[in-house]
Amino acid sequence: MSLKDRITEDMKAAMRAKESDRLLTIRGLLAAVKQKEVDERIVVDDAALVAIVDKLVKQRKDSISQFAAAGRDDLVAKETAELAVLQGYLPERLSAEAVAEKVAAIVAELGASGPGDMGKVMAAAKAALGNSAEMSAVSAAVKAALAK
């Protein structure tokens, strides 16, 4: 079963269970998928779908920090619930230690020596790690590795 099919089945289950908050989040995700398919005239595969979910997760995290700073606990709770639903569709992520090890190996392989090589290392890390790591964690690991 593809990820898109799983999301559709989860939407049907949320409708049957009358879980309105979960249903709203899943419908928003499917709307984002449909928008990408229409805009680019493609059929979204699992990798592209994970990228869309990743983008929505990042938006939720940004919203949570902004709402928390503004003291809007009601909106923080809503965004946190949406974040939990969306994270259920992401693949298992590598730990910070595993990301640092892989980045160190990439830095050694490329022979990168300083901050000027950040773009080259990030491109290689993105290709090697794909969706198995959050890019903000990869970026932090690359900065740390190149600072040494």
C-alpha cells in the first residue's frame, strides 16, 4: 500500500470515528498533495509525499514557536495535535548521533575543510540521507563538522 493510499484510508477511518481534528489535518495534507499534482501535472510518489509532509511539519513547528511566544496556548495545542498526526506519516528518522557520524564520513570522503565547503557537503548529505534525517539536523551537523 502506498503512503497516499494509507493517508486516504486514515481519512476514511477518521470520518467513521468522527475525529474532526484528525480529519481536518488529513484533509489539509491531501489538499497539499492534490495542489502539487495539479500545479506540476504529476502523480505524487511516496518520496514527494514525504517531502510535502516534511514541509507541513516544519510549518507546524514554526507556528508552535510563534504562538508560544505570543502566549496563545489554545493555538499551540491545536498545532501540536496536527503535528502529531503529520509526524505519523514520516519515516523513522535517524538520531542526532547517527546523522553526525554519516556527515563526518561524507566530510572525510569529500575532503571538505572549512565553511566554504558547506554547500558541497550539504548536497552530498541530502543525496545520501534523503528523507531519513531532518535537514535542519543535517545542517547543524555539517556546520559542526566543518568548524573542526
